[in-house]
Amino acid sequence: MKNAILEKMVEDWDKEDNVGKWQPTSIVDKKETVIRTHYTGPPYTKEPTPLERLTQYSITGQSKNLRKQMLDDQFVLKDMAIMGQWTTIYGAPNSGKTLITNWLLRESILSESIDGEMVFYINADDNYRGLVEKIELAENWGMHMIAPHHKHFTVDQGPELLAEMADDGSARGAVVILDTLKKFTDLMDKRVASQFGVAARGFVSAGGTLIALAHTNKHAGADGKSIYSGTSDIVDDSDCCFIIDKISVDERFDAKTHTIEYTNIKARGDVSSKVGFTYEKSPGQEYTALLDSVKRVDEYCLKEIKGKAKIQAALEEDAEIIQIILALIKDGTFTKAKIIKDAHEISGESTARVKKVLERCTGASYQFGHRWRQKTESHNRHVFEILPAHS
């Protein structure tokens, strides 16, 4: 039999313990109180490692597609500038670099070796008259001529356009000529020149062709040859580089025939090590006539012209001593020792130099720089006589 008093006491204690306490809601018995939510954001992905990022840039396996897009080895400028490369040509002002570049472009376009519609000549180094003349030529050949301050073009846009053409794929097959390079970048600043090199390299890597014309240093090298102006960054980044040297200027009447030589100092491809040209300038000459006067010079003729130029330079350098010796011979001084002694006293030059000139100008060919010849008289006496100009 239950104790009623004891049960009542237990019941009262339970009520006191539960007063103010939180009672959990049963998720089984009262499902309506449960709130369910759904995540709608992007799925969580693990950040790729540097190695994984590097791997994703690999183009291994793309060779077939890239080979289909690869340009054939063909010349834009015969023997000098290959399609799909960056070629830089250095020359002094008025050395003929613009003239020869235009002559070679005309040759390639008219022979249909390249498509004139894909050639863009950016002329940033010409006066108004010169620009108009070259625009007329470009119209005849079917190539594009671009110039600063015309149609809102600025030189700053040059490198930008090269980079954009590389990015969108339009660089492939395009030929861009920059005349002159110093207008588009600072050749004396390594950082700026290097930045230009990045844009240029991207352009040619995407199938474009870049030809840049630049200036040589005002002072020649120790060997007398021209050297490029600016830092080495442009030469380092280019695929191919040539330097122009003026070999001779032959003046006849009012016309002057200039001979120049292109020497290759860097190459990636089958370009010539040396290329020669002549052109004729005369007062009042139209640019088209100057362009038509250009001729390519083969290696043998170039060597012959260089030899004559060397002889002429020596004759000009020693002109005073030569005239003194000629006068001495004419006045009856015939022996070698006497000529050297008297020429030394008159000119003030060393006996060694006078002797060198005397011996170098002794011979039988006037065109080879000889101005007198030596003959043997009786008693084995050696004397000099003046050489006729026609000999």
C-alpha cells in the first residue's frame, strides 16, 4: 500500500526543480519547429599550388595546331628581314636606311612575295613633303602608311597596338615598320627599352613581323665601323640586326653615287652576312627618282668599291706630302734618300711617314693610287719619275 504523504512530497520536489529550466524541443515529435537552410554559393575549391598553376600554362601537346599557324621562312626584305621575326636596322641619319627599306618593300610587294594590305609603315621621322611623297608611293604599292598627328595617331599607341594584336590574334601575317625606333621607346633607358622589347616579342611570337629602323652612335668603333646607339637591350631582344656603313661617295658632275654596306651582327635564320647597295643623289631630285636609282651590289663589286674607297681615303689623308714629292721630282730631285730628306724638311712630317707615302704611291697603276714609278739607270742608280694620269 502506497504512502500517500510520501508521494505528495516527491511530486512537490519535482515541480520545484523544473521551475525556470529550459526544456528541449523534440525534433522527432515536433518537426514543425525545425528550420532547414540550403547553401547556394559557389562550391568550395582548393587553391591550386604554384606547381599546378605552372602546369596549366604548358603548351605541350599543342604542336600540331601551332605548326599549322607557323609562317614559312620567307623574306620581307630580301636577304635581310624574315617573316615572323623582329629585325632592327641601324644607320646614321641620311645613310639610306629609309630609302633602302622602301626599295626592298616595293620589291617584295610588287613581286607578291608579301601582301601589301598587311604592311603598316609607321613614318614618325619625316617632314611634311617627305611624308606626302611616301604616302603616294604607298598608295601605288598598296601598303598602309601611318604617321603621328594624322587620324589621331600618336607614337604612344605603337607598342600598345603591338601588344593588343598579339592578344587578339590579329598579329599573324602583319608587317609593321617603325621609322625610327627612338620615337617609340627610349633607347638609352634599359628599363624602358626592355618594356618595349616585351611588347615587340609578344607581337612576333604571335606571328607578326617587326622591322625597326634606328640610329647608330655618333662615334665609330675602334675599327672605324659604325656601332649601334643606345643600350644593348634592343639588340639582345631582336632576332636579327644589321648596321649600315657608308663605303664611298663618288661625285661626278652634279650627281653623287653613294655606296653603303649592311653588316649583320645578329641572326636567327638564313640572312646574308653582308649586303651592298648604291644610290644616286642629285640636286632637286624627286624621291621616286632617288628610289629608282637604287641598285643592289654583289660581293665582288662591293669589295672592289671598298678597295677604291680605301685608296682614295689614303690619297686624301696624305695629299700634302704627295704634292711635295711630286714637286720635288718635277724639279729634278730623283733619288729616294734625297726625296725623303727634302720632303721631311718641307712638310715637317717624320721621315718614317714620308718614306711610307713614297713607297705606297710607287707603282705602275694610277687607278691603284700610284703617283710615280721607280726606274733603274746606269750604275744601278734608282730614280723616280712622275706617273701619267692615264696609266
